[in-house]
Amino acid sequence: MKKVYIYALACALTAVSCQDNDWVADNATSQVPEIEIPMGAADGELLIKFVPEMSDILDQTLTRAGGVSTRSGIPSTDEVLSILGAYHFERVFPVDPKTEARTREAGMHLWYIVRFDKNTDLKEAARQLRKLGEISKIQSNPTIQRAYDPKKKPLYLSANDLQYVTRTDEGLAFNDPGLKHQWHYQNKGNYAFVTERAEAIAGSDVNCVEAWKSCKGDPSIIVAVLDEGVMWSHPDLKANMWTNESEEIGSTEDKDGNGYKGDRYGYNFVKNTGVISWTSAEDTGHGTHVAGTIAAVNGNGTGVSGIAGGDGTENSGVKIMTCQLFDGQYGATLAAEAKAIKYAADNGAVILQCSWGYNSPDANEALGYIPGPKNEKDWENQYPLEKEALDYFIHNAGSPNGVIDGGLAIFASGNEYAPSSSFPAGYSKCISVSAIAADYTPSSYTNYGTEITLCAPGGDGDYYGTPGTAEDHFDWETETQGLILSTGIKNGQPAYTYMEGTSMACPHVSGVAALGLSYAVKQRRHFKAAEFKELMIQTANSEFYQEYDRKVEKLYYYNHATIGASPTLMNLIDRKGKMGKLVDAGALLKAIGNHGSDMIVPNVYLATGKSTSIDLARYFIDGESLNYSCTVANENIATTSVDKTILTINGIADGSTTVTIQAGSKSQTITITVRKNAGGSGWL
């Protein structure tokens, strides 16, 4: 403790007294890079990260202040903050006792948001703060932007509209009427697309047919949709929504103590409330559309199907957690976005579905796009908090004792017709997704490049359709061809909509990942996140590039980014090998059983006189139907009992012992450690 205060005092002595233009000694050195203030940065706000040595001082200051203060308690920092006119000082991430230990281990507790007068020169403020030895990182707090045009409305359907489908349902897995439209799951090549421009080619899909023979979803897999709010009451989604049973929507009380009030289905990070909204005029239903591709309820005779939406029985699909980043005309700040990413990890999500990001660095300014970060290093320097939040999710989601240790961050690559991925999609630890059409060719708008990880159907109305068709006069068998059908919203009410974009390709990859992890649950396989990501790449299909050799130039499409929408030719050679591999659900599931490792019953650490329970069915194939017996090496330390699949362990006295679990023909041995002063019971 003394070392911390001595360090703070030393830092304070480096500051000079109030000089209007030179508040900190000019010869001070800093490892903090100069920051840029991008368009959309919040006026009068900076995000700063302190060095670990400041942790105790900051904790004491914020504890005394009840969580929000005007100063840090660090003399040198506070002198500068006073000169800058700071009036608000708060930790970015709220305290959640269940995850605070790993939050601190990752250094996320050291990030703070500081608010000044809105007229403060942020670049100059950052220049002064970066000279302080106790601050390690600084960035602005921009509002994130949609990676799609909210003015481009989807083509709307009602549930009744689906009766006009004329295609056969022969060989389809579910009775959902819209599945006949969802070529992106099962493309037989028989769709009546506009033949003078292109034709559908069988197999240009994510191969759900093969995958669904093995698995259709599992409710233990949670996908966080970071997007517009998901309509959790949509009849084709409600049964597959993640639910925080401790909370009630609109509650002003944080009943589960995770730092968020009323977060029953997720959280609205734009307006800082548990109330998820979707009724603003500017809302497009984008988040609801994305969610339906992943987990629309299968086999309910209603609407559409989802890739991992279950088998038609209750509670059989993966779960959707809604983390709202766009609400009407408003977007979340980067600090709120980072909170959403961490919230997802801390509340059980193992997949981040992100159809948003900055523009590609090669985005064409002549077409109205403002280029984004130049490369991974540039992105990291500009937005260090965003990178740390993603790293936190990638490393801390899931569980060492679950089906996946870590998480998968899956991003749309962008829609700027550009030869490189946007960021954060292009971050080497994320999965960047490009979009293809129904004939394997790149969607006309999609970004492409060496940073792309995988591709999936995203639709291509520029290619198959004609711009300017009135919404209420489109031709079912032409204008909707090549688009992606999913759940949607119209005038605040549930609907079904056609959309397109890498935003639509991205949830296909998220859905396939969720389906693969669901099958891993069934096969009792365990994966590291990086290992599962690599398996998705290994099992994806690269043979579709052969179609490029046949077509060299894609037949004309209408470039919606060009005024007048004149027809444009696409050279496929430029894109060959730069679209990633086509994600393949069937191949992924076939590979699950031969990769990863067996699930292992975790070792147990508990207090004397306490007990804890484990559901053994989670760790053995067909575990629900097995008979279990347990043998304790030393019953003076711990005793056990088994009721069906539930193993209960009782701590008797200090010490360690082993328990051998016999499950049918298989057995596992775990270690039990009992301590008088153990902090409750839990996994080692």
C-alpha cells in the first residue's frame, strides 16, 4: 500500500502548477501514443486507463464516492483534471462480484470515463494527460455507427404472405412455411431467379441439410446479438430468447447484482436500461433479422427456420441474448459497446454476433465512405478499450469445464465494395465474414481481402434485382430472389423481411458456430476457442472458387452506392482467394467428434461443513441415461451421494482426497479439496 502512495506522490511532483498551455513538464516522457479524435467522438469525454499501481487509490476513491466521483484521488491526475474542468469520473465497467476477480486479472477495472466541459479541446486534454506516468492508455469515446444503411428499408412480409410461396417443400427438415424461401440453408439450384442475369447454383448455401441430421441446437449455447434491439416477443423468437430469470423488464433494482437493472433478455446499452426497444421510425428490425437466422424457432409451423433453432420440441434451440447498440437514430458510445461485449462474456454468451464496425481502410471516398483504421495496429492505437473488451470476451467467455473455453467474436467484414476488411472484423483474433450470392459469386457490395476468415450467403439484390422497385409492388418470384429471409419488424409489429449484406452473412457463420457447439454438447467434446475457430476454417469449403474460373466476370449488377444505379461489371479474378472459405455446417459437425477433447468432470474446492453438486450427465455421452457410482478414497475428508445424475459432495474435514466416478463402462477420477476458510464452494 505504501508503495502505491509514494508512486502517486512522485507523479504529482512531475506536474507543474497552473500554466494555461503547459500544465505538465514538456520533457515528460510517455508510452501513450498520440490519439486521433474521429468524427462522432463524444464532446467533453475521454476514456483513460491507469497503471495497475493505482488500483488501491482508485478503489478507495470510488468506494467513498459510491461509484461516481469528480476526481481520481491521485494528486497529479487530479491537478490536470481540475485545470481541464472535469466534473465526472467513473469506472467504465460496473462491479459484478461473480466476475470481479477475472475483471481485475484482465486489467479492465483500470478503465475510467472522464467528462469535461463540452467545449474542452480533447486532443490537447489527451496530450496533457498522456504525460502522466499513472496513465497507460487514452482514447476518445466515439459513437459507433451501423455498418448498413438504416434508410434502406427491407422488403416486408407478414406471416400470411408466406402462403403465396410456390416452391415445393419436398425434402425440407421443418414445417416452417418460410423455409422454402431460405435458399441460404438449402440451395437446390431450382430457384426462379432473374435468368438473364444469373442463376442459382445448387450447394451455394451453408449446408444445413447435412448438419440437421446430427443436431438442431442446444439451449446451453448462448449467442449475444450486438445490434439493434431484438424483438424478444416475436412469436418466432420468444422461445429461443435467453432469459435472466432473476430480473424483470423495467425494474429499477439490480436483483442479481451483476451491475445492470432489469436485464431480463439482455440490455439496452444506448439508453442504459433493461428495456429493449424496436419501435422507433429509424429502426429497421436489423437485430431481429440477424437473430432469426441464428435461432428462429424451428418446426413450429410459423414463419421461418433458424440454423440452430431447435427440433420443434420445447427448449431445444440455442439462446439469443440481445445487447442493444442502436436505438432509433442513436448509437451506443464505444464505452457502452465495450460494456456490452464484457456483459455478454460475464452472463454466459460464447458467441458475439456483430454486424457493425468501422469502414474498411480502402473504402472509396468517392462513393461517400469515410475510410476506417488503416490496419490492426492503427485500430488498436485508436481504440484500445475496444480491443481489450474483445480480448476479454475471447479469453473469458465459456468455461474451462464447459463445451468451449473462451468465446468466438464474429463480425461482418463490411459493405463498401472494398478490397479489405473493416475493423474490428479484421482483428486477427476475430472472425471476419464476407458475403456471397446464390451462385457462389461474391455479393456485389461485399468487402474482400486477405483478412477475411469465412464467407456465407448474404444475398445480392444489386445482382438479382432491379433498384427502385416499390415495396408494395415487388414480384415474388423475381425481386425477392437472392435476398435473405428471416424474422423482422414492421411498424413495431412482428413480421418477416428480406435483407442483404455482410450483416446477413455474419449470422450464418454465428448460427453454424452455435450449431457446432450444440453438437459438441451432445458429443461431450471440449474445445479451446481458438481450436474451434480453426476447425470451422478447416471444414469450410474452398472449392466454390472453381466457379470463378467459369465466370471470370460476374454478369452486371446495380451498384447502389453509385448515384443513378447504372449497371456495373465485377471482375472475379480480383476476389479469388480473398473471400475466405464458405462455412459448411455439415462438414463442421462431422468433424466435431474427432477434434477437441473429452469433457472432464471438474475438481472441487469447498469449505468444511459445506456441500456442492455436479450434474454428471454433462460430462458423459448419453449421460442422462447412465447409471453412476462413486468411490471416495478417504471419507474422513469428504463424502458423496448420487441421485440419478446429480453428484453431491460434502466437505467433512481439511484435506484432499479423490473420487472415482463410474459411468457405465467409463470412469473419471477427480480431486476434492476441503478447507475451513474456503470462500464458498466452486470449481478449481
